[in-house]
Amino acid sequence: MASRRSAFEAHRPTENGEHLVSEDKTSQPPAAYRPSVQLTSMTVVVVFCSIAAIAFLAGATTGPVFWGDVPPKWEHPRPENRLKTGSWDSRRIQSHYARKDILVAMVSSSNRLSLVQSSRKWRKGMQTFIALEKPFEELQHDELPRGFKEGIEEHNETFGVFEDLNVDDPRWHKAGDIRAVMTPFMANKTIGTNNFKYVLYGDDDTVFFPENVLDLVNGLDHEMPYFMTDCIWFPEKEGDRDIYVHPDRKAPRCLPCGYEDPLMHRPWGSTVPQPSWNATPACPCTQEALCEMDNLNMFTDCNWNYWRPGFWYFIHGGAGAIMSQGLFLRGEYDDVQHYVRSKGYYGSGDSTITETIQVLLGILPTDPGYGYFRRHIQSFDPGWKGAQIKGIEDEDTRDMGNDPVGVITRLEKAIAGTCGDECEDELAHIVTVHIRNRYSKEDVEKHDLAKDKALKHVPKDHRPAVHLHHRLADLWQQYAALRIGNSTSNDMALGGPPEAGDITKAASV
Ligand SMILES: *[C@@H]1O[C@H](CO)[C@@H](O)[C@H](O)[C@H]1NC(C)=O
Ligand SMILES: *[C@@H]1O[C@H](CO)[C@@H](O)[C@H](O)[C@H]1NC(C)=O
Ligand SMILES: *[C@@H]1O[C@H](CO)[C@@H](O)[C@H](O)[C@H]1NC(C)=O
């Protein structure tokens, strides 16, 4: 019964912090299992039909694109990028995007602002939207970390509010779940879709590596709807029970529109670890596109058979995701909010955002591609520690990532020049690390914490995570300077085109 119950609870089990109260829902009747699945599809149908009706009534002249329309035909706007497959040297030719094109959308809460503050180190030059449970202006002086207010303008931060949930609400896993779902949509609406090209969606303990983000999106078109990550939950059989793994290569995904890679023309099984989902490029990644790739019996007549978006097939929010401008043009904020608020069955932030993006925007996850064909590469939250199970609530889950120390070690080696080809390749394609505030104590030596003067005014609970945030950002900056060019104020560091000499230098380091 227990495993059945948790099979139903599509939750993101252990990340986020202590403020997100994790409820054990033993009272959830197992009988709710099947009916709720039907409810899911009914809700899907009802919502979809109403949207379709609204869209129809609104008149076809505005031409909203909903799931079910004939997918628009996109031409790749930069054919010269089609062949850039993502190796550090070949792809970093010219960045079409800069840091000013990036909007960081971060979910947090008022008692975790020291984590938000520590992420400023890597957020330089990008604007950030931060969703809290109450208005920032209402916070008293002593609730703010020292120096927080002074840095808001420099770091181009905007705050939004989405209240905490009643944690007794049986439909939700944690108090911040709806906020986590709404954060990128609030960010889009508040900042305005025309004022960014890509959104970096993550928690306040997720670290993005900006140079690699820019490198990754360089080959993409921001008008194409993308919901991009390679860290996706999916079920695996262990004996006769289901366990839930992230990342899992069996999780359905597309490759980016126009993606080209020398390895994709070899026999599939010889490059892609088996078993994997049979990903191919899609423009954009719709349910129909995935259905055409179906090698794992996920669909009948292009309807989901059993596992589906939101039901143990969903992105990992702590590992983060990149969303393109085009994604936000496929729907309306009010519809998203209404859909999320009126959900009638159990979910987590991760399950709900994945389901919502599929149902209302018609888009499913896209894998960056490079790592899809190379087993040593995981771009979003890689790990080298094997499967982790942290608490009782994680009993049915396996976390293959969450290895900030593994990343730190590799960065240190790279800076010392002892990292080796595979390690260099990993660093050249890493996009995020999830620190996981709650467990970060295990990742830090006590004497390192004691030595870190920057922690003096940081609440004790957050010291390990803040320390890791700083360490990762500092090491990354040194590493990026060695690989890309030295000055952080040069064009490439801020996303502009590098000098030809930088490429040569990068290639010869
Ligand atoms: C914040 O970011 C926006 C968009 O890039 C930019 O127009 C604005 O000038 C920035 N503000 C500051 C204070 O840097
Ligand atoms: C994105 O923001 C625009 C306003 O810039 C808004 O009209 C639109 O509804 C938003 N899209 C979604 C999916 O929330
Ligand atoms: C770049 O930095 C490295 C190490 O910090 C240094 O040895 C090198 O001279 C610098 N190169 C330039 C062009 O400044």
C-alpha cells in the first residue's frame, strides 16, 4: 500500500528547504489512485476544451497556437548554427545571446534570502525575478540579510508574491509548491515577454553556469518554445516495485529543433546508452512529436498509456530548466494560474509544472542533445556519487545528481590543469548544480565553514549552502576565465562575441 500511495504522490521529495513542509499523506486512500488518474485526464480534457473554445471565440485572427493545432513551421534562423554540436571549441564561435537576454526566475521564501543573496555571484549581468510568500516591502529590516537591500538594484532583482499553501491541503506536497509552479509565469508577466529571450528556472539553491547557458542557447532559436532540461524523473522497476529516478534516460524528450551531431548518424544503440528514450529533433516538442518517437510503449494512438506528464514523468525543479521566450507566447497567465489553483488531485511543484506546460502550452521537455549521445555528460545537476536515497520519504526514489562537491573537485582539477579530457568535457557542458540546502551540511567540512568570513552574518542553517554557492561561483569564474578569456568584463563573459584569439586560446588550453 505504501508504495502504491507514493506511486501516486508525484512529488519532488527532498529538495527545497525547511520552510516547505513535507507532509506524509498516509491518509490518502489508495482507492483514490485510479479515479484520480481519470480525474487528471478529465481535467485535461475539460481545460483543453475550454481553452480551445475560448481560442475559437477569441477569433482565429490572433492565431494563438495551442496544442492540437498544426505545428507551425519554423525555419532555423541561423543555419550556420545547425552544425554546431556543442563541443567547447566548435560551438563557442559567436554568441548570439548575452547575459542581458537572460531572466533568472527563482523560487524562494522570506526566510531564505541569504541563499538568494549568495546566488548574486553568478547572476551578474542577468536580471532576476524572485518569488516570495509575502511582499518584499513588508519585510522588516531585521528579516533581511545584511547588505541585501543595497544589492537589489545592482543585481536587477524584482520580487513577486505567491502565498504559501495551507500545508494541510491534501492536494499538495509542500507549502511552496504552487509558488514553484507559478514562478516562471510570474516572472514572464512581471518583466514582460519582450524583455528576455530565455528564463533560467530553478530553486534558490540551484547554481547556473552562465557561460555554458549562453553557449547552450547559442544554437537555439528563442522564438521556438523550449522547456529544456536533461534531468527528468521517470519510473524504473526494482524487482516488482516501481522506484522513481532522476535523471532517467528513459524519460521521453525531444532534441532541439535542427539539432545536428556527428554521433546521431551512427547506429543509435552504439552511441546512446540502452535503454533510452529514442529522442529526435522536434520543432517544437509536442505530444505528437514524442508519440512519433515512441520506442517504450508510452502511447496508444498518441494518448498516454499510463505514465504521463505529472505522473512520475516530470522535470526536476532543483536541477532547473531553461525556458524560451516562445514558450510563454503559447498561453495566458490567467489560464495557467486557474489551472494550477483548481487542480483536484495530489501533486508537487515539479509534477504540476510539467503537466501544466504540457496541457496549457502543449510543450514537453527538450534535451540539450550533447549529453544524450555521450554517456559521461549530464548537463543539469550531474552527479558522480551513484544513486542517493536521503530520507524515509525518499525510499522509493533515487537521486543520481546533487553532487556539488563532485563539481567543485572537477573545477579545482581543471584550474590546476589535471582534469583530463572527459572531465573537461563535463565542465564544458555543465549547466546547473543543485546544492540542496537541507543536506548541504554533509558536503562541507566544519573548518572550511569556520574559515569562511563571508558567513559571519548568515543564519546557521544556511551557512553550508551559502558557502557552496560562493565556492562554486568563484571556482567557475576562475575556470571560465582560463577557458574563455581572462577578464570577467570582456564581451564573452557578458555574452558578447569573443575575439578570434579567445577561441584559439580556449582551444589550446
Ligand atoms: C535590468 O535588466 C534590463 C533588461 O536587460 C535592463 O533593460 C535594465 O537596464 C537593467 N537594469 C539595471 C539597473 O541594470
Ligand atoms: C507572458 O507574459 C505576457 C505579458 O508580457 C502575458 O500576456 C502572457 O499571458 C504570459 N504568458 C504566460 C504563459 O503566462
Ligand atoms: C590569464 O590568466 C592566467 C592565469 O590567471 C594568466 O597566466 C594569463 O597570463 C592570463 N592571460 C591574459 C591574456 O591575461
